[in-house]
Amino acid sequence: MLKITDVHKAFGDNEVLKGVSIEVEKGDVVAVLGPSGSGKTTLLRSINFLERADKGRLQFDDIDVDLKNASKADIKKIRKKTAFVFQNYNLFANKTALQNVTEGLIIGRKVPKAEAAERAKKALDKVGLSERYDYYPGQLSGGQQQRVGIARAIAVNPDIILFDEPTSALDPELIGEVLNVMKELAKEGTTMIVVTHEMQFAQDVTNKVIFMDGGKVVEEGTPKDIFTHPKEERTKQFLRRVIPNYDYSI
């Protein structure tokens, strides 16, 4: 479904991605793990052309593009098939929850207003916000704001949703409500790539785990492969640091 090959990206002298390749099949829920600065978010943003990679190829169903030289038409096609959930919600403060979801449908995708409102309400219902249509972001908790962000992603009916650390800006007690929505999406077969620090979610919900460090994929496999039988010493070091009392068996 989605194949990224040999992606490179530098910001000045800082080479953030050093030849990253990943494959995602329809229905996959992929967790991308790694320390801060390992290139996880840049990889995600490169897939959606929020950053322009310096080198690499992207194949997405029948689309095959050079990441550096992709045309505006190519980028538009890829963005129509994807949705992005941001770390810090990225909601319009002066628009209600409903308007935040309809905006992209009406402006970006030319969906008629009545249909956009219907789709937005269904999406908000799905994330448990059926009584919050007319609330502004300032009237919502962080968890509710992030659920509006997820509703916005669901409403465009994407082939794949890209999540950039969707719980990192939340208070601990609000993380669960967002993860529960994501778990439901996974059960329904939604294809997702999730950059996350939530190790339990990665173990329980995903079917593929990618561990990155220093701009490269160090190791990838099933959750059992990575969490129970990691092969690389760097993976083991990372897991020892982020999981209390972590122990693995070889």
C-alpha cells in the first residue's frame, strides 16, 4: 500500500534522516519508536510533504513519486489519501469543534457544506464528542481537543492516518481517552502510522514496530519481536530506559 525508500532529509548541517525505508500494508498499525531527535516526526512529515525530503521515493497504491521533485499535483493526490494528527492539536481557536472538522472538507476538498456537516458530526460522534459540536477549543480539555483533531482526520476518509505523538502534549489522566479512540480505529482496520512514546499501546495495539535512532531504522518487527526478543543492543538500551523494570528474554 505504502512504500518509502531511502529517505534522506537534512536541516542545514544536521542530517535528520539517513536513508530510511519502510513498508505499510493496508490495515497495518505501525508504531514508530525512538529517542527524541531520531527522525521519527521528520519521517512522518516527509510522507505527507509537510517537509520536503532531500532524497527518496514514495509509492502509494498507484502513485510513484520522487520525494524531492514531486509536483504539486502529486502532493495533492497523496494528501487526499492521507490525514495527519498533530502533537499540539492545530485547531482553529475561533472555530467550534464542528467547524474545525468541516473546514478542511469544505475548503480543502470542496465537499458541499451540508455533506461536510454530516460527515463532521459522524466523526465527532465516533470520538465521543457528540455533545461538544458547538464548543470552542478553549472550552475543551486537551484530550477533547486531540479527539477533535482525530475526528478531523477521520472525516476525510483517508487511506492512512499519520499520528505524530498524539498524546505527548496531554496530562497523564487524559492520555487514556485518546488512546481508546485510536484502539477503536485499529479494531476497525484503519491503517495508521503512529509516532509514539506510549509503549503499552505499541505492544498491545500495533502489528508492526519500527525503532529509529540517529536518523536510521535500527530494528523492525512485530511487537513481540521488538519488546520480547530485540536483536540490537541499541534497541535493548532504549527499552530499558523507557519501560520500568524492563526485562527481555533471548
